Amino acid sequence: MSDPAFMTLTTIGGGAAVELFGVELEKALRNIADVNTAPKAKRVIRVTVEITPNEERKLGNVMVSVTSKLPSFAPVSVLAYFGRHEGRHIAQEHDSRQLSFDDQPALAGSIQGGKL
């Protein structure tokens, strides 16, 4: 057990290193839960401690940073039609769930006297 007056990772900056780690861990866990990311991709959390002593080596600056590297969203691929409309080049996404005119279901019942 160490003396509470001595610096440890948990005491630097009043616990800032542990708090920063918690923030990045939360980001990683949200990324894991997101179905739009690769499920087996590695999530990396890096804790960096930089110590810069002065000339006399009796005093120095200690800086802690915590970063994460997370997989980005999986790419999405769609089928699109390209053309021109009113002089502009356009693209329209093909929706396989949308029925074409040839696939429209027959109307239930018959039209009698102009009414359904």
C-alpha cells in the first residue's frame, strides 16, 4: 500500500486520469453497442503520462491524456438511378420495397357506379 501523499495514477489531478479513462470507456462501450460498427473491431483506449522535469530535476510537469481509437460506422451501399431533371444532374435511390406500376395489387372489389 502506498502513502496517500505520493502520486499514483488514481491521484493525479485529483483523480482526473481515472475520470478521463471513464469518459473514453463509455465512448468505447457505446461504439460496441452500435449495430452500425464492426462487431469484432478492436476498440483501443490509450492512457499517456508525460513527465517533463526542470533543469534541477526537482520539479516537473506531469500531463495525463486519455484517447480512444474506435471503428467508424460501417459503409452503406445503395443502388441509384442517374439522370437529368429540368437541366440538372440528379440521382434517385432505388427502393426494392417500392412496387413498380406493373406490380400494383388489384383493387379489392369492383368499381360500381364510379365508386369502390
